[in-house]
Amino acid sequence: GIPIRTTLDNSTTVQYAGLLHQLTMKARSTVRDIDPQNDLTFLRIRSKKHEIMVAPDKNYLLIVIQN
Amino acid sequence: KSCQTGKISTVDSAAQSHTSRDAGVQTDQSKDALQDFQQEVQVDYTSLLSFLQGVEDAVIKELNKNWKSRAFDGFEVNWTDQNETVLCLHTLAYPAAQDQALQVTSVSWNATGSVVACSYGRLDSGDWSTEKSYVCTWNLDRRGLNPQRPDLVVDVPSSVMCLAFHPSQPSLIAGGLFSGELVVWDTSRTEDPVSWRTGITDDTHTDPVYQVDWLPDAKHGNHARLLSVSTDGKILVWREERDGRLALAEGFAVVAQQIPRITQLKKFTWGEAAVGVTSLSFSHFDPHVFVVGVEGGYSLKCSTAAEAPALHRTGSSLPLRAPAELAFSPHAGPVYSVSCSPFHRHVLGIDAGAARRARNLFLSCGTDGQVHLHSILQTQPLLSLQLSKKYLFCVRWSPVRPLVFAAASGEGNCNEWFCFIGDVHLFDLEKSPQKPALSLKQAAGECPVYCLEFNIKQPRLLAAGDATGTVKVWQLSSDFTEQGPREMNHLEQLASETTD
């Protein structure tokens, strides 16, 4: 995905955008494969250092990182 | 005559054409990616606005739930096998050096983390020695590693006091000699490994070089310049010349008169005396700032951007500058080692507040057996730990855990009640700031450990060199190598609670 607005530095933003876009697509296809009537609404990844939240949409992706 | 070919039967079998679909296409992240971002992206702001409005409530609800949540408290995932024990993986020695009763003066890991080098010399010889010494390297990843036979042995005509591998070229290693010279060896050359040397000129140090370091060159990316520190008070930066010589690029001299005064030092005599510098560490966040430890027992904050000329008497080809900006409160004996915390913004990514405070921390240790944790911003130490009554020769931060550091101890009178048994101590400020989390006995009996280095590429390995001429490579248990959750927050708390 192409970053539109960010509060982080450029290289980190581009890295997050690319990786999370792929992951979101994969998560969405996982949900829909299990149940075609279902769809992904929200994705949360919890790691040792922070929590990453992704709110997906047809055209946009909002990524929030919380400590 | 007729020619008849047999009937060739043909049959249409299935013809298959590929159906292809674009799966993810991944290109190397290049500068273009960044430029794309900076160009005006065609954005439909109204639809963006409606998206954000729709999603805002859900995200805020999740954020609030998260910081109040106790769902994951105490839940830790073990991705790798937990290794509880600390082992001594290798005990390396060069018998010829041990026969001459030489001690290990310095160890260094190379850029790839697979080769460890050690220098043999003497730390306790007071007079000008012309003893030969050695620099030995072992490649730990090679099969058939013989701990008694180094892969490479370099004979050096004078005692080598310190070593440093180049940070990106795995075969270059620099050493500082007792005579004040510097030599750079290229371990990939078998005939004559000497690549560059300073020789003895007016510019070289007049006292033994106690520390060498490679200074990353801001202009040239991979290129690094060599920096040397000696008890003659000079801190010199060298440039490689084509004929194998090292020429002086810039230099600093620490002179007692030019050190910013702090009240505790009033009783020391001032004058144009050179201040013996024993150790140096660069700050990881500001390439101009570095900390030096001096024989007088205090540490100094210095800057490479300093302009004032030094009041140094001996002539040299380039004018030397006075770098000292701030003097920290002293130890009760000479400082032998300083180390700046390697935790800076890129490592952490997001947590800028903790990073800012962690960047300012450094450790110093000396012959009084104490380790001081200082913030670069203030003269009084944040923490002062009395490790032992023995001299502390080296202190190093762990490259992976912000709260762990290791200290090497040795000689000196040891008060039985007070001594922590063991020679390499690992401290975990998260568990207990007063007692070491782990104490490793390097050898049977009283054996001072003079130097230690963490392996940055393989953070479980710690190399320590001692007075009997052996280098031990220790493998640490997983609690020393895996960062716990919220560890940076603890470090930040530690840094701020003691300054207030």
C-alpha cells in the first residue's frame, strides 16, 4: 500500500505499510475461506513490545501501534 | 516403386494454457519507494474522510480496551527453546604465548560474529618493554576448531594493548601497541598481514595506546576511520594513506587546565599536565559525542565538534583541539572502561520517550571496584554499585537487553566478606541493582579478567580474556538474551526516578 499520512519516519512507515497490507489480505482471505459470508473487520497483532491494530477497508488501511 | 509411409495417427489431446494470477509482487525496498511517498499521491480526500470517520470509533474503543486490559499479563510465549544454563563453550589459548607468561589484553569479535581475536601482552609491566607479543584469531564457526591452535597468529614486535575489528569489513583488525604505534592487519592476507601502520613519528602517541576504535565515517557510509586513545592525553583520528601509512586526520588533547571544573576536583593540582585517557566510548545516538575515562578517576563528556585548540606542548603536524565539555563526578581510582548504552531510536522503533533517556546512559568502572551508571546530562551518577574490592577492568552493555551489563574484575585486595566470588559479573538491573544476576568464574584461583566483549551478531556469546592467557567464550542463558516485555519502560523509569 502507499502511505498517505504517518506519524512515524518514512522508512518505518513504508515497511509497516507493505508488510501489514500483505498480512491483512491474507487474514481476510482466511476469514472468507472459513465462511464466505464473513469478512474481516479488524486485525490485532500483539507482540512483546507493542500491539499493532489494523482497520481495513476497500481502499484504505489504518494502522495504529500502541505500546 | 512407391513410397509409403505408415499412417501416422494423430489425436488431439488436451491443450493446456496457463492461468496466472498476480500473487504479491515484492520489489527490493529502494530509494524510489520513499520518493513515491513524498510525491503527491492522488487521494480522494472525501472518501478518505468517510473511511476515517467510520473506523475511528472502533479503533479508539480498541485502544482504550488495550491499555486497561489485563488479559495478557504474565503471558509470555517461548519461541525458542529456553536454555537455562550458562556454558563455557570454548577455552582458547595460544600455548607459545602462555609459555612466555603473556596475558590477554584485549578481545574483539569481527563484523560477522564468527571470528574472535585476542591480543597478548602485559598489563602489569611498568617500564618500556620490548617483549614480543601476538595477535591470535580463531574462527569459531569452522569445523575442526582447535582451541590450542589459532587460525592466525601475528607476531608483533611490541606489546599489543588493545584490539578492534573493523565494524563492516570482517578481515581488518586494528591494534594499539605499547610503543604508541597503531597497526592495522588484514587477516585475509597470509604473507604479510600488516596493512597500515603509523610508525613512530611526531604525531604518534608517546605513551601506550590503551584503546582503539573504528569511527563510522558519516560521509562515506561503510568507511570507518581509526581512533586511538592513550595516557599521553591525546585522542587521535587516523586516515589511511596509499603507501600503507596511517596519517593523522584530526586530533584532540585532554589537558587538565581545560577541563570544565566541578567542585570535587578542586583539590587536584591543575596546570598544563596532560590527562591520561584510558578508555573511550562513542554515543550511539549522536556521532559527535563521546565519553572518555581518565586516570584521574573521572569521566568526561567530549565532542568531536569542539573548536577550541588544546594547550598541548609537544609539536604535531595538525593542531589538536580540546574536546572536553563536562566532567562527571569521580571514582576513587583510575577509570579503566566506559561504555555507552547502545539503545537508540532505530532499535526501538516507536518508543521515542524511553529512547531519548536511554541514549544518555553510560557506565564507567575503575580500580575502586565500583560501577557508576551516569546520564550524560548530569554530573552525579544515577547509580553507584560497589561490585567488589577488586579492580574492575572492563564494563560492557549487553547489545540486546537494555538493562543488562557485564563487568570484569581482577586483582587487588579482596575483603572476604564483601567480595562477590567470580570474575565476570553480569548485572540485570531489572532483577536487582545490588547483586549480580550471574557471576562466572573464569578460572580456578585468583585470575583477573582483563577484557570482555559481547558478540553483536550472536548475542548469546560473551568472550572474556584473562591473565593466564586464555580466552573463554561463554554462552549465556536465554534470560540474558531475550528482551522481556516492557524492559525499555523499566530502563526509562530507572533513568528518570533517580534524576528527580
